[in-house]
Amino acid sequence: MPPDSSPAAGETIGQRLKRLRLDRGLSQRELAAPGVSYAYISRIEAGTRQPSVKALRRLATNLGVTADYLETGSQLGPDEERELRLADLELAVRLGTATDVEEPLMAILDESLRAADATSTLRARASLAAIAMEKADWARAAQLLESAVDGLLFAPVDQYDIYARLGHAYAESGRPQDAVELYERCLAGVADEGGDAALEARYTTLLSCALSDMGDLVRAEQVVGEALSRLDETVDPYMRVRLYWSMARLAHTEGRPTIALGNIRKAIALLQATDDTLHLARAHILAANITLSRDDADGAAQHLDRAEQLLGMPIASDDLVEIAIQRSRIAALRVDGAHAVTFARRALELNAGKNSIDEGRAFAALGDGLALEGQSPAAEEAFRRAADVLEEHGRWRDAANACRAWARILRESQDEQQALDVLERAAELATRAQPAETHAER
């Protein structure tokens, strides 16, 4: 029964005592006990006397309830009551169905710290970190998660979600090396505990993404390739999906769309066998992105259409941003500047600065649309912002492409010197983006 609709809700101790006594068919004399006279009970029920702790315990025993329930109306002890409130707030955070949960979470965190309740302390900090991540306050999220695990036994097997979030917060707050070191430590910890192939695949995927975002594509591909080579064909298909996914992402980043499509198609085939619609949808989104790099607007549109069918409603904000960016690029390939601009601005609005790389990609898409619309000054500014953000985050190939598009606009505006400067920057970025000669084609 919900707390606000239970008989005990809103009762005084006296009213609760009387209700319980009458429910059990007892008179005040029959309920009386040594040290608790019927006259004493009468005064408690009338609200003119507060019972002592000793009296509460004796009356509760005779009524078959706990002293806590008789005093507070709750069957739960302080620890259980705190856990119940925390679970309710955690669910609200995960579902995104409540507002103003940060203050009560802070209150529970304070209670948990005072009670030396390590489990509730960790859970409260993790929920507060999730709120901070939703607000793109990555530094606060990292601090909360660091505090959550500080002093606890390092447990990468049991606390995957915590360490995955902490690494993400590190990467987004400008600490990519810390993310790499954390994931490496987690992989070593999994191995020390006897090895868990599924967990190894998950941490390997995170590590490869962190290395890729740092621009260390050689090592990123190496760790994924090694993990994939160790998997037997009979193991959980999700492990292979994660690793094929990483291989596709890396090949796409290196400008090898044919290899990228081959790997993502393997992931899609495995996901179709599992009937996992969410991850299958996201695989189609990645396939659309790779297909766009081959200037195949129709093929990309088919992948996005399939992804949206699989996602249903509601769609996560990250997926909406990615779809909007890709719809903008499709419109640009179809020389539809108006829709390219609309989708790009929609992506920027949805992203709201949360993901810097997506912001850079959306500005690049916006520049393409504005250029098609003949809005050269606005297109120049969009490409400049795209190049700056993407270069800052090590997305050399995307930054180089933004610079090339920016230089074309400058040439059309007869600004040859600046165009040459931007092309020189594009060449430098393209050099950084080149994969090592030792990369093997997969």
C-alpha cells in the first residue's frame, strides 16, 4: 500500500494506538501492561500524554507491531526507509520523469554519510552524477563518481556502470588520458579475477573509443583486434557485436568506408539474430554515417528510416542528435539547402552543447546547408566553429573536411590568401588523420 494511502498516514501516535487496539478487539484495560496502566493508555489516545520509549515497546509487543511503526506509522526502519526513498529517486533519474530530484538526493547523501551507509552513499552519488552528465557538467560528474568509488575496493566486475560513466566523464571533461588509464586498469582487474569475456569486450570497446577520440587510432585498432581474435564463434553474440562495432567505427574514422561497412554489416547480422531492436537501430545509424562518407544519400536514408522504425518512441536525445546531423548531410547531398539547414539547427538545439564532437559535426552540416543557400558569411562562420571544435577533440579527418569546405567558400568570396591558409590547415589535419602504414586491411 502506498505510504500516502495507508491507515497510518497522517495519524498521531494516540490515533494509531487506538486504531490498532480496536482492530484487535482490545479494551484499554486488556491492553494495559505492568508500568503502562489503562489510564496512561487513555491519556496517550487522547493526545494529552507522549509515551515513553519503554511504554512504546511494551504496547507495540502487545499489539504485534514494531515500536518504530507505533511511533512513526512506518513498518520500515531508518535504513530501509532511506533505501526506499533512494530507489524512488533513482528510478525518476533513470526514466527522466521527475524534476527537482537533486535536492532530495543531496539530503539522502548526507544521511547516508552520517549513517556510514556505503552502499546508499555510492548510489546517491551515482544518481547525482547522472544528473550532472545530463546537464553536460562533466567535471562535477567526474568528481561525484570519483568520490563514489574512493575508499572502496576496486571492483571493475561488479561496478561496470560506475567505471564506464567515470571514464565518459573524464573524456568529456578534457581528461582523455585518465579515461584510457581507467579502462586499462579495469581490463587488468577483469583478467585478475579469472577473466570474463563479455565484460572484457565491453571494456575493450570503451578503451578503443577513448583511444580513438585521443587520435591514437593504431592502438585503438590493436586492442579491438586482439580481443576479437580471442573470441570463439560460439560465445555470446553481443561480445562480437561490440567488437565489430568498434572495428567499424575505427575504420570509418580512418577514412576506410568499405572496411567499416563490412564490419557494421556483421554487427547488424548478429543483432538481427538476437532481436535486440535498440542496438540494431543504433547499428543502422552507424551504417548510415559510414554510407554518407561514400556520398550515398539514398543508402544512408534507408538505414536511417530503418533505425527510426526500430527505435519507436520516445527516442533518446543522443540518437535524435545523430539522426538530425545525418538527415542534414543527406539533404546537402541532394542539394536541398533549406532542409540541410533545418536539420543541422535541430541537431544543435537538441545537443545544447552536451557533446562537443556532435556540436562540431552539426556546425559542419550547417555550413554545407548555408553554402547551398548562398549565405556565405554564415557558412564561413559555421565551418570555422566546426573546424575549431573538431580539431580540439582530435577529430582530424572531420576537421580537415570542414576546413576544405570553408576554403571553398573563401575562394568563392575572392579571399584567396585566407583560403590558402585554411587549405594549409586542412592539409596538416589530413596528415594527422592518416592511418599508419602497418594497419592491416580487415
